[in-house]
Amino acid sequence: MKRRALLFSVPLAAPLVALPFAAHAQWSPDRPVRLVVPFAAGGITDILARGLAEPLAARLGQPVVVENRPGGGGNVAGELVARAAPDGQVLLFASQGMVVMNAALYAQLSYDPANDFVPVAMAARQPNVIVANPRLVPDASLGALFERARREPGRITYGSPAAASFAHMSGERMRFQAGIDITHVPYRGSAPMLTDLIAGNIALGVDAIATSMPHIRAGTLRALAVTSPERFRALPDVPAVAEFLPGYDANAWYGAFARRDTPEPVLARLDAELRAVMTAAPFLRLLEDRQADPMPEPRPALLARMREEQRIWREVIQRSGARAE
């Protein structure tokens, strides 16, 4: 009887083992997929999302609609996706500033950025650059600037495109790790900040490479360092901040996120199709044009990165006292 029971158990067990694989193969969206972008059209997040939409639609067999929902530092879009059905039909395409930092920056949120979303695939990463007015900052290196800042606490000013922005927090993290006292000056965008920096009203700026690059090439600004852990291909002769402050990493990154309770077969299919698009030549050319690098990390590594950065940036934000309105 035991032998007969064992024989009967084998064919019953086999379909149960195969179920996840069958579900993975069978899942497809049954209506247009919404790719919700928390910023207005024309920015880097929107441009990357639109670069993914058409080829992703071809692979999924359904239109992929980029839906811009700006407002509240990304929170309007975050709330929309957090309340959508966990079926893979509504995805968030955002920078890590929203899913990593907003929980610490805002006193009240109607959703939990740290726990409501799971990364599906990361599209790109892009460092900021520390730029200086050459007349006000004659220091040849970032290390020399740190030494001068220690001798002259509070006298060196640095600008960012906005208070509580990722660029601002990148500057604060550098300030804390270097043990220096430099004064932050917030602006309403990169353009006015760079104008003031070139005019000599501030000494330093933390900015996206794409917007600072024309001024670096013209010699009106000097690039002191990039905020990635290693040197960046667009500025190979410019050191990384981490060369002076080991462990420093302030890379901005962008990716697609789903509701955390989305079924694994759905996540796996979306991951596979997004990766196929992100590693194809047209999207890689888009990244090169926008001074960004691909970010081909597997989903478990992405989730671990998200959790670790939530911890790090929460500490930086709390120490800086920054709050978003």
C-alpha cells in the first residue's frame, strides 16, 4: 500500500511544482499598461520612461502609456500607484529620491514609500557633479577644498537646484562625511543656481552633469568631483568624491516600481521584458546622450540597495534638519 501511495503521489506533485512557471509564461497585460511619472514632461525621468514605453509595448502586446502626475515631490504619483490594483498594469517610474527619501522628508504621507513599492527593474544611474567658480575656489582638488573649509568654517557657500532635493542631500552627506562647515543656498532650479555660481555669488554647486557640462567645457565652471562611487565616463579626469571620502555614494537612479503585493509571476515577466528593452542599443544610446549609465542589477540586489539607501538617507536628512513642504 505504501508503494502504491507513493506511485500515485508523483503525478499529483509534478503539476504543483510547475504552476509558478506556467503562470509566468501565461501572464500578459489585458489592457494598456500605465507608466506613471511623478514629474512634468521633459525631465530626465520622463525622457527615460518614454524611451522605454514603445519597445516595452511591443514586447507586452499592449500599449504602454506614460502618464505624468507631477506634484508634491512625487507624492501625487506615489499615492496613485499605491492605491492601484497589484496586477502589474500600473507601474511607477521614478527616481530613488521619491522611494528612498520622501518618507524622511515629509511629515505626513498618505502612503508608505519604503514599504508600498518593490523595484521591478532599474533603468539608469546618473551622478551629480560638484562644480566650482574658478575665481572663488582656486583649490586644485576637492581634498584641498576640504582643508580650506576646515580652516574657514561657514565661509564657503554651495548651491543646489532646490531645498531638500537629492542634490542638496548629496551636498549634506559630503559635508557630514568630510567634517566641514559649508553653507547651503537653495535655488528654484539648476538654471538660476548656475547663473549665480558663474557670477560669483556662491562658490560651489551640486548639479546634474547634463546641465553643468556646457559650463565645464567652456571653462566657466570647474568640476571638482562626481558623486558616484567611481569616476564617470563623461568626465574621466574628474575624481569621485569617494576618492576623498571612502564609502560616499550619491548616485541618482531611475527605475520602474510596482505595488509590493504584485504576484511574483507578474514581476518576473515585467522584469524580463524591461531588461530586454534596457539592454537594447536604442535605449543604451539614449542613456549615453543623457549622461547616464545602465544599471543591470537583479531584483534582489535592487531591493537590498533600496533598503540600505533608505537607512543612509534618513540619517542624512534627520541630521541636516531638511523638510519638504
